[in-house]
Amino acid sequence: MNASDPKRRFFYHYRKMDGRMSVHFKGQCFPCQHVKCLVPCETKRNTQQPYLVLQGYATRVIIEKDTAWIQ
């Protein structure tokens, strides 16, 4: 990770139909079983599904063995 890497918005939520998590970053959706969030995040409530997501800013998301690492 480079200090000049731009931070971009991410969010993640539970997908009830799959019983898994879904991480969204740089316009892509990453389905995973576990999420390790290493940056600050906040809750956001929506009027449509998903009703509650956790969001923040990250420089990258790494998928490793069905775990999303948000950095």
C-alpha cells in the first residue's frame, strides 16, 4: 500500500438469499463469507434493500480464502 493511493468509498452488507456477505468497492461486488475491516466505518440506513450497510473509505480490498480484507 502506497501513501499516495487514493481512498475510495466501500460498503458491505449481509445477503440474506446467499447467507453471505457482499463487499462493494470500485464498482465491483465481492461475495464472501467473512469480512475483516481494518479501517473506520459507519452505518448507513436506506429506504430500500439493503436497509442497513456499513460504509467507509479504503485504499484496497483483498479477497483471500473467502474473506474480504478491507484496508
